[in-house]
Amino acid sequence: MLVIVTLLVIQAALLARDRIALTHRCGVAARHAMVRPDAAAVTAAGASAAEGGSGFSAELSGSRSVGSLVTVTCHQRLVTGLPLVGPMLGDPEVVERLVIRVESLGG
């Protein structure tokens, strides 16, 4: 029983780390969207912001003209890979949203 509890605590710490990495990736994607509000470029910028993790995607919503607000919504499925407890928890999908103002339409 102690082993399972220990593995659950470790898995929770790993999920928290991955959640923090998603927040960082979404921040990078949002900063990129400020100057180039293109969904493919924003996703690429966010995906390259942190090592590890897969399945990162970013979506833009709102007007993409200079001075307007754009919502950057980032999705990622977190992998729970520890033996015994990983299959019990499943792989949760987490979402992060940031709202930014478009500063330029430069390339």
C-alpha cells in the first residue's frame, strides 16, 4: 500500500510539472501571437518552448487586427506513465487560455 501511495505522490508531482510546462508553452505562444497572429506559427512556437510532452496545440480566436484582443487557447494531453498508478489516473487533457493584444502583423 505504501508503494502505491508513493507512486501516486510522484505521479501528481510529474503532472504538476507538466502543467507548469504547458503554462510556459502557452505564454510563449501568446507572445508570438502578439506580433504574428497565425495559428500554425503560434503552435510551433509553443511546442518548441519546452522539452518533452507531445500533443501540444494552440488555437487563436478573436480579431487578428492590430490593437485587438486575441485569445490563445492551448491544449495538451498529459501522460501518466508510472506503473500501477498511471493507468488508474488516465491521461488528462489540460487547457490554458491567455488573452493578448495584437501589437503588429509582422512576419
